Amino acid sequence: MISTSDWLVTEAVRIQEEHHGRRDDDEAAMTVARLAGGDADERLAARARALPGSDKVRTDVERARGLLRKLLVGLIVIGLAAGWLAARASTSAREIDILLSLVTLLGLPTLMLALWVVLLIVTRRSGGSGSLIGKLLLSSLARMAPKVLQSDLARELAEAMVGLLRGPVGRWYLSMMSHLFWLAYVTGALLTLTLLFSVAQYDLSWGTTILSEQTIVTLVGWLAVVPVWLGLMAPPDPSWIAAGRAGELAGLERAVWAHFLLAMVCAYGAGPRLLLGLLCYVLTWRATRRLRLDLDKPGYQRLLPLLSESPAEPVVHGSPPEISAVPKRKRPRNASGLPVVVGIELERASEQWPPAFPGLEVTVLGRIETRSQRQPLIDALKALKSPPPALIALCSMLRTPDAGTRRLLESLADAANTELIVVVEDSTRLRSRGGDRAARLADWRALAKQAGGVAVELDAEQPSAAGIAELHQRVGGMEKH
């Protein structure tokens, strides 16, 4: 199961890649996805979270949610105002025709409820929204969202949102919004009628030109069934109904008919909308819990075989002795998995990558050779489900450590949220070029300390037992083979 936010971000990435091809900065994200485990949906979502720029897309998702909440509040306010206007229109004169007032107040909500049911049945196979308000929202969202959202995937995210709202989640969420609008409408009418009946005298009666009196008595009796069952009014007496004909209403019976009008509006206007609104809320929650990616989409079909691949396990040799050292950056209690390795401006050829550390199992996330490769690795580290036991930054002694390197190490360690171990190699090559190994190693140790970590010398060409032992101890007793 994935969250709605993850679904939207993953869909936006898919849409973008289906139009422009797979991104060339996703190798670290692919590694994170493989490590994430879970089903295909969870791995695809993990990859999307780890891609550069995904934070901005998630910010856009939250912004869209905020706009949707404001829209819902706006619909409720408009509904209250519309209900007030409808109640005022039905009571514009001090003599109120009961049947005409009921048609005025309940005719439009009842008609829209019937239309919602029809659309729900017609669109049940397509999964679309069954409300007219939902149709208008989908159309408005498709046009307005790209202008409001700010990430590089704004247009794709808008398309993903429209796709979500056309599915079961949107079907029930937009229906819930529709029911809340009409519930607000009826509530506004009820409050207005209650206020007017409390401060002014109205004569309520019924009249007919072609219907018989017995027909009206029967009609009112049937209308009163639900309010009586709900306890909103007492069972009507036929003589009381007949006495309500225009021109025959006694003064004390005004309140009884006013009560009848309020009970009708409450039972047939507010009741159904309240129940259906709650039902649609439950169905929205249920659909959200069952939200899945459509794995038949071409964009996902291309990625699934790659996400199923397992990274090659390094060969493990021997067991090192123990030494003690305590770095400033501490390993969090919720750390899990294998140490993560990143390479920084190495002299290694591509065929010599990834590295293998004797006696240690590690996860190689990637290497940084250019400035553009930094952010993808930082985003990939942030996207890990839990912090790794350690972040191993592999660096070359052939390069002089500087402030830029320190800032990069700090950014990587902050993203990984774990202890930092700087492994420096190429000491043999440095000596062959006439460099001062001791001085350069001291510079790297000082830089690692400034970044909150420790430096370990481990030459890939001539690895020393002491260097291997120190690396094992820094990592913290990983399983040995």
C-alpha cells in the first residue's frame, strides 16, 4: 500500500518519462528502490521519492491539498448563502403556501440528488465522479493546476491529479463534496426559516386548484411518515391537515404548520445529504487504502525488470582485529541494513567501480564526479526508509581536501542521518608521484573531523590489516564471513 502523495508523485514521474524518456540521473534512486523492498508499487514509489526534485513535487501535492480544502470551505459558504436566499424567497410574503414552499426549498436539492444517482449508475464502470460539481472540478483542475503548481513536474502532476479524481478515490471524494454543498444549502435554509418564524408571524396554509382535498390529506400524510419516524413531529391528524386549507387556518395552528415545514426540510433535505456525505467519506477512505499503481502502463513496464534486479554482493574475506574509536556523528538507534558507500571525485576507472571492502558487506549507492551528480545522491540518501549503520565516503589522497569537499561530506552525512566514515585511498599512487603521504592523511583526518566524522586510510592497491580493522571497528561490528 502506498500513500496518496506517493501515488501522485510516482504517476507524475511516469507521465514525464513516458513523454521524454527515462531520466539519466536516477541510478541512485534505482538503488534506493531496490533496497526499499516491498511490492512493485512500493519500489516504484521509493524510486520516485529518491529522484532529484521530488521534494518540490511533494510540496506541490501539499499545496494542491490546501487549495482543495479552501475550495471545500468555499462551497460550504456558498451553500449556506444559497440556502438563505431560497428560504427568503419562499417567505417573501407573510402568507406562505406550504406545498409551494416545499417545492421551492427541496425541489432543486432533490433533483440534483436524483441526477447524482443517475450519473453514479452511468459512470460506475468507468469509475468517474457521479456529481456535477465533480465534473466541473475536474475540468477546472486540468486548466488551472499547472498555473498554480511550481515544480518542474507541475503539468504532469496536474494530469496525475485528474487521473486520481477520475478513479474511485475521486469518485467518492467529489461526491462527498457535492453532498456537503447541498447539506450546507439545506442548513442555511433551516437556520433562516427558524430565525424568521421566531421573530415574525407567518400564516402557513395550502391551496389547490385541481386536486381534491382528500388527495392533499393523503399526500401530506405520506410526506409526514419519515419525519414522524425520526421523531421530528407527531403523526398528523386528517382533520388538522384539512383545516390547513387557505382561508381556514386558525391562529394557534400556525406554529404546527411551521413545525411541519421545518421537519420536512430537515428529513428530506438535510437527512439524506448527511448520511450520503458520511458514506462517501468512508468510501473515500476505503478507496485510498486500496490505491494502486496501474502497472500495465508502459512507463512502469520498462522499470519493473530493473527494480527487480538485486545488486551484486561483494566477496567477503577474513575477519579483522578490533580497535576503538568514537566519531562525533552518532549512529541512530533506528539504523538498519548495510553501510552505504558513495565515491567522491575518485581516480578509479569505471571498471574498478564499485569498490569491495574486505570483510564488509556494503551497499554502493553511487559516485560523484561532477557538481550535477551531487543532488541526486543527497536525495537518494534522504529517501532511505531508515538510516544506514554508517555512511562511507570513499575519497582519493591524490586530491587536496578543501572547504567544498567538507560541505559536500556534511550534506551527505546530514542526508543519511548517521555516522560518517571517510575512507581515503591512493596513498601508494601519491607516494609514487612524490607526495607527502603523512601530511595529506593529516589533512584528510582534520577535514573529516570538521565534518563530524573520522578518516580511515585504506589503499585499494595495498590494503593494510590495520586499515581494514579500523574500518570494521568504525562501522561497528558488521557480520563477518
